[in-house]
Amino acid sequence: MGAFWKREYKKGDGTYLAGHIVLKDEFGAETKQKVVLFSNRDKPSERAPDFKLYRSKEYQPDGSSNTESQASDSSTDSQTDGESSTSNEDIL
């Protein structure tokens, strides 16, 4: 279904997972959705989830945010195993 790579936080105080999952629509067409997986550090109870999965945002060097439609368009591009085109530090 997908793949994840371990990444370190900008400040070096922990790790998270970044990668992609493959989604199929009703016609069988596949698209890659970039995602990040964080440990739930602030679990209010034992029943709270251990991890949280989020859609990843594309890195914008000028600091501007993009729309979800732009992110979904770029998720269909072919990628290398390193997933180097996505920077998730801006959401940390």
C-alpha cells in the first residue's frame, strides 16, 4: 500500500515517518498520496491513538501555502525512494 522513511525533527528532538500510500479509485486508477506519521506524544488516555497520520504539504520555499488541489495534483508525479521533494518540517 505504501512506504515510509524515518525522518528527524528540525531541532533533533525525535523522529517521525514520511512517505506515501497508494490509493485506488473506483476505476482502478492508482495515485500516490504523500503522508506523514507522528507519534501521539500528548495521549490524554490509554484509549487515545498511538500515532496520527496526516496528508503531507508540498514544500514552498517562499513561505506561501498551497491549496489541497495543488498537493493532490503533484501526488501523481513519479518519485524517488528518498521522497526528497517533500519537506514536512514546516508543519512541525
